[in-house]
Amino acid sequence: MAQNTAGHPIHPVPFTDVHMTDMFWLPRIETNRAVTIPHAFKMNEETSRVENFAFGGGLSDKEPQGICLFKYARWCTFVTFF
């Protein structure tokens, strides 16, 4: 087991076992969860960005519109952490 310079054991934990309780990160994470992410999903649906994935997966003949698929994929990766 690795140890830091103070001699305390360091070990990995599942991210589902990590809970923020401070007044710095907790409000920011809650705002992202409750407001920012739902709004971004809504805007992605309204601007055909979600439809672009259907085209990319061969499920639709509709030409891609809106934001670049790469940028949207990065956004999807980001929201999986919330």
C-alpha cells in the first residue's frame, strides 16, 4: 500500500463512496447536478446534437447539425461524473 509523506495510508475508493460535505464544492456540484446538466441536455436535444449520434451510429440518414460531434462527446464524458 502506498503512503504519503505524512505516513497516512492512501488507498483507492469507488467514486460512489465519495461524498462532498464542505461548503465550497458541495454547492457547486449541486448546481451542476440540478441546473447546469439538465439545461445542457435540453439544449442538446433542441439543437439536434443528440440526433447527430444517431447519424454517427448509422441509425439515421439525417445529416449532422449543430455542434461538432467531438465536442458533444467530450461533454457527454464530463456529465457521466455527476
